[in-house]
Amino acid sequence: MAQNGAATVEKEIPAHEEDVGAGRGMTDDVFDETYREKSGPKPAKVYVWRNIILMALLHVVSLYSLCVLPSAKFATLLWAFVCFLISGLGVTAGAHRLWSHRSYKATLPLRIILAIANSMAFQNDIFEWARDHRVHHKFSETDADPHNATRGFFFSHVGWLLVRKHPDVIEKGKKLDLSDLKADKVVMFQRRYYKTSVVLLCFLFPSFVPWYFWGENFWNSFLVAAVFRYTVILNATWLVNSAAHMYGNRPYDRHINPRENHLVVFGALGEGFHNYHHTFPFDYSTSEYGWRWNFTTGFIDLMCSLGLASDRKSVGKAAIVARKIGTGDGSDKTG
């Protein structure tokens, strides 16, 4: 039984065609059932001490930021939440649903906006994020998966960033067709100036606004709107890789690890319908329930109504029902 489905382009196509990937322009996010892990001992872990130290410092400072929250102005707290939403959309609507899966099309202005938001999120540049995510889908829960959840919660949550990649991850990543990303001038411009954009958009800009516009203490601005907000969006995204691969039900495919996790749905702006997403990775909504509990889907729908996005790919109801009956675990409610 194939692990993933296939696409429609704002219309339904026959269920049997959806299950084999009819009409798809990109299939590197479809699980490769031919992959076999190499026999023999696993490669030794090589720790990346720079990342370990920086991640530890970030979380220690974020814990201290909790002490600052009560003294911050309400406008600053609201601004931090707005920055959380903006940076989150840079990952969910941008790096994930647009550039990793090509689940909809975006005009140049929207792509620029999403690239700016993605730099505010600081989770690797779009090119690297999309490449690793396609590898994750194609080789999910194997040695070639960058954040293989079978290696435990901590590894799939953050540990994968603290060690060198498994050789299979690097090998398979080099074999993907990334020509669409290389041809996107917005993606490549962001990649070229990524470090500068992160300093400006992830840390300085969120800190500057409260200090300049309503007289917030700059230290409070930095801790709340930059450091704390950044740490929260990081962990919200990581929960998709960890919690949503371990906890929840599997109404679409009981043979794969990804689950429907309501906590992750809220924290990651709609990305927690993960059993559905790994079954139908091309669906722009990552859920059969549209914008319900799915802030990112609502945003994409809004962009379409404004003429900034188009060509949303989705799955026909017949195909969804067929998968639930054929491979689901019997829990057919996710929303």
C-alpha cells in the first residue's frame, strides 16, 4: 500500500488516480518504499558543540524572559504574539506548504512577504528547510530522515540539530530534484543574504518596534519580542517532528507513525493534522477540514481571495473516505 496520495488542482479527480499521484509536478515528497537502510553498525554520533551551546543559552535566556513578561507593556506582549504569527506563517505557509510541497502558487509579492517572515522565524533558509523536509517525507522514519522519530522524542524534537546528519540524509538530499527552488529568485536571494536577514528580522526589528513606538524598555523588547517569541515558535515547529509523530490517532493510515495531534494543531498554526499530511502531502490545507482550527489554511485562502495566491491543491472526498476505510485505524474524526 502506497504511503502517500496525490493531488488535485482545486478540483476533484478519480480516487484511484489520486492514490498514484496523477498529474503531480513534484513527487519528491512521496515516500520511497524501495529505500532500505544499510546493514552493519550505525555511524557514531558527532556532536555539534556550537549548536549545543547556542541552543542551551537560548533556552536559559528564554526561561529568564518569563520573569520579564509581567513587567512588559501589554502592547509589547501583543506585538510578540503578532511576530509569532508572522514568523510562524513564514514556516507553515512559506517554507512548508509553498516551497516544500508546491501545494499552491504564490505571486512575487506574496513570495517576498513569506521569505521575510521566514527569516523572522530563523529555522534555516527556505532552500535548506524545503530540501530537508522533502527528504523527511521521502524517507520518513528511516536513517535518511533528518529527524527520524524512531530515534526518540528528544532526537526528533531538537537533538537532530545537535549532531551531524546521518550520511544517508546527506546522500539522499543531494539526489533530490531541487530545480524549482534554484529557479526561484526569492528563495536564492534569501539564501544568499540569510544571516543578515536573520539578524535584522528575527532579533533587531522585533526589539526595535516596542522600544521606538511605545517606549518599552529595550531589554524587555529584546527578551519578549525576540528571544522568547523565537524560542516558542522553534518549539512549536519542532513538536510537529516529535509529538505529532508519536502521540495521537491515525485515521488515514495506521501503518505510518505520524498522528493527528490537537495540541500541535494549535501551537503550529494548523500543522498538527500530521497523519493526514503524510498520507496526502500535496494538500495545501494539510487537513480535510479546511480552515477549521487551521490558521495557515485561512491565511492561504485569504491570499487567494486577494489575488496573491492560486492553484490550491486538495484531495477529493472520495479519496479521503477510501483511505480511511482501507488503511485508517478506525478513528475517523480529527477535528
